[in-house]
Amino acid sequence: MNEITLNVTGMKCGGCEANIKNSVGSLPGIHSVEASSKENKVVVSFDEGKTGLDEIKEAIASSGFTVEE
């Protein structure tokens, strides 16, 4: 199992955090998602054999937020 911390901009409230949790959490192999609008961070624990980093970033982007590289 892998864990990654991503810097994500555009989150303003708990609703934004929930959108990211739902979007990323629906991907296969996701064990946990924690989003913090105060810290602009998303921490994802996942099975790399089922979901990759690109899919996680795409799910965040499709929710309307930006993953900072």
C-alpha cells in the first residue's frame, strides 16, 4: 500500500474536501482519503496495483481543483 500527499489548490470549505474525498474514494484500490482546505493538502492511501497516481490526480482535477506539481 502506498501513501501520497498532494498539494491541491482551490479548496475553500468542507464541501470542497467532501467532493475530493468522494471523487478519489470511488476509484478502485483507495484505502483512505484525507483532504484539508486549510493546509491545501490531500493525503491518499492506495493500492498501486489497482489505481495509479495519474488516476488520483485526474479525479481531483475532474472535481474542479488543481494538483500542484
